[in-house]
Amino acid sequence: MEEVGKDNMNSDRTCSGINDKSRIIKMILRITILAAAAALFVAGIFTQGFADVRGKAIMICLECIGIG
């Protein structure tokens, strides 16, 4: 009976190792995507991209109301 328990423990360790690698890859991917999003956000601020979006949003709102 003890032999069966040892086999189960070994198989759990290999599965755990795979899960750890998967978690590490997911964490790295999440950090990379977050860093890219932050970089693009900052680039948009420096290039005055928000002004274009704001102007277009105002025009759409005015058109919906019927003023523009």
C-alpha cells in the first residue's frame, strides 16, 4: 500500500512542476502586456492623442443631440 502512495506523490510533483511553469509564463505574459499598455498610454499622452479623441467625442455627442 505504501508503494502506491509514493507513486501518487511523484506524479503530483511532476504535475505541480508543470503548473509552476505555466503560472510563471502567465505571470510574465501579464507583466509584459501591462508594461506595453502603460508605455502606449504614456506615448498617447505625450503625443496629445487624448485631445483628438476628446474632440471626436464632443462632435459625436453634438451630432446625437442635433446641434452639430
